[in-house]
Amino acid sequence: MDPWWNPAVEDQASDRAHRMGQKRPVTIYRLVAKDTIEDKIVDLHKHKRDLANSLLEGGEVSGKMSVEDMMALIKDIE
């Protein structure tokens, strides 16, 4: 399974698995090999979620992001 670039798409897919008449718990496993493009995508997901959470919670981060911080979101994460 390849991770999606947009973490919301993966969240939607896992939420759908929970909704489809399941009576028992649903477990979702993500297997990611270290130092691969998939590993970088998962790191990008974390950064995107953190940014979205800070913006949605009304935190002070949204007004204080520098140009370098914004560029880091779209550049290759190392």
C-alpha cells in the first residue's frame, strides 16, 4: 500500500472502514520501510497534521510562520 500525499484521504478511508456496519473494532496497520519515499510521505503527513491542528485550534502559529517555514512544507523533508 502506498501512502497518499494527502493525510485526510487516508483518514477518510479508515473512517469508512469503521462505518461500514462494523460491530467489532477495526485495526489499521501502516507498514513503512525506513529511509524510503513512503517514510518521507509519512513525515510529511505529520507536519501537515500539526500545521492543520495549530491553525484550527486558533494557535498563534498561523500568524508567525516565516517564509522559510512555509517553504519547508513544500520542499523535500530530510
